[in-house]
Amino acid sequence: MKNYADGSGAIYGLGFIGALVYFIGHATTFWIGVIGFFKAIFWPGFLVYELFTFLGK
């Protein structure tokens, strides 16, 4: 039986790396970089939340 969700991990991984580079690249201090790391982990949740609030209006 084939699992068709195999590619979603790769897409999330590329998105994580891209977000990490973006947030770390724009960090001015070490702690802003740490916050950027956590933002890179949780960015899909923020994206879905904002999408639902936009669609709910």
C-alpha cells in the first residue's frame, strides 16, 4: 500500500529551510535569531490561521 503523503515532508522541509534562512538573515541580535528559528518551525500554522481569518471575513 502506497503512502501518498511522502512528498509533503519534503515540501515542509524546503519551506522550513527557506523560512529559517529568511528569519535568521533578517535577525539583528542573537535572541531575534532564536525567535526566528521558532517562527520557521511554526510558520505553516500561522499561514493557515491567517488564511482562515481572511476567508472568514
